[in-house]
Amino acid sequence: MNIQRNHYFYPITAIFLMLTIWYLNYNLDLFLQINQISLFTGEGVWSNITILGNALTILSCGCLLIYHRPALLWHFFISGIIYGSLSLFWASFISAQK
């Protein structure tokens, strides 16, 4: 069974959501609401959201090259995991505010 995949679904959805947030001028409100979640869940959730956001940015930039160099995507993925682990360790080591 051959399943056709629409490669443009996720980028179009992301652009649609981004334009919706921009048009409704909801960027700051959305950021503050997500940030206030840490009052109920602790700082671990907020720090993981920001680290995953950074890693997702790297991964998204890497996805642009997926058709030309597929092995590069795994390098970006592994570097994101290493970056996340080291940044959590380093922040706890120096007792940094999150």
C-alpha cells in the first residue's frame, strides 16, 4: 500500500498558526500564559519548553536540507539532545535563574 504524503502540510499549518497569532496580536499574551504555567508545574516544565524550542529551531533549519543530506538531520537531532542535557546540567551547576 502506497500512502501519499503531503510534505507541505506541517509548514503550511505552522505558517497559518504564526499568522493567526500575529494578526490577533496575541504573541505577548500567549508567552505570558505559557510562562505562568510554571507557577503550577514548577520550573522544570518552562525550562524544558525553552530548551525544546531551541532544539526545534535547530531541527527546523536542518529540515531544509533533508532532501540533499539526510544524515545531517540526525546530527542536528543528536546535537539538540546534547545541548539540552548540557544546558540543564550547567544551569543546575551554577545555580542559574531560569
